[in-house]
Amino acid sequence: MQLDLIYAYYKNDDLALGLATIERFSRLNPTHERSDWVLYMRGLTHMAQDRNFMHDLLRVDRSDRDPEPVKAAFADFDRLLKRYPNSPYAEDAQKRMVALKNRLANYDLATADFYVRREAWIAAINRAQEIQKTYPDTEAARQSLVLQKKAFEELGMQEQVERTEKLMELNPL
């Protein structure tokens, strides 16, 4: 019955009740045979908190929106893969994690761009380097090099500009 409720809340976009039901179910049934599905649904529910019908309809870029639901979904799918690597939901969770990682990297890139536009050069450099360290295999990491180079140029740090240019050559856009 509770498993059906979890799915119904998710499908009806009643995400708060869905998460509350998931939490209650997980607390009361920690070794249930469908725990992998419940964890998967928790990830899907957190992902759903990041989307909005109007944003989807109008194709609004959400990279500058609060990433907390995305972080929670990523953690849920990561937990699923670690606890239940042979789950039928593991492959889909892995694919979703790639998309979530890109979403998180794009959020940080939007933040770095904000710092550049505000001429907060040190903050822009720090955020760009954090993107490169945390999300090295994303498009945002390559794009962050452009922002990093601009910030170093504005600060007159020629050695760092040249080092960043070399990185840009190694990681073309």
C-alpha cells in the first residue's frame, strides 16, 4: 500500500508527500525487499523538485536555480549504486547521475559568470578552479577556463593566464 502511495504521489507531482512517505517507509522497513526501488523513487522525487512545467515549456535555463534538490537526487542515486549495484534501477540511476553532475557543474559555472560580471575576480577564479576539480569531465569545466583566463587577465597575472591558455589548448571547447 505504501509503495503504491509513493508512486501515486510522484506521478501526481505531490513531491512533499511523496518524500514524507518514502522517509516513513524507509524508517519502518529498513530491510524491505523493494528498498532499492524506494531509494530510486526518492532520487526521482528529488529530481522532480528541480523541474517546473513552465520552465520546461518555455525552455528556461535553470542552471542558476537552487541546486539542493539536484544534490539530494545525486546522493540518492549514488547511495542506490553503492548499496544495490545489481538493482534493475542501477543503470538508469547511473545515467541520471551524469545529467545531474552536468546540472551541478552548470550551476557553478553560472555562479562563476556572475562573479566575472561583478568583477569579483578572485571569487571567479576560485569557483572556476572548483568546477575543474569537482567536475573535470564536464563541458562546464572547459567553459570555466575562459572565465578563469579573463579573471587572471584582469588581475594582471600573466603567468596564470599562460597556464590557463595551455589548459584551454589541452581541453578545447
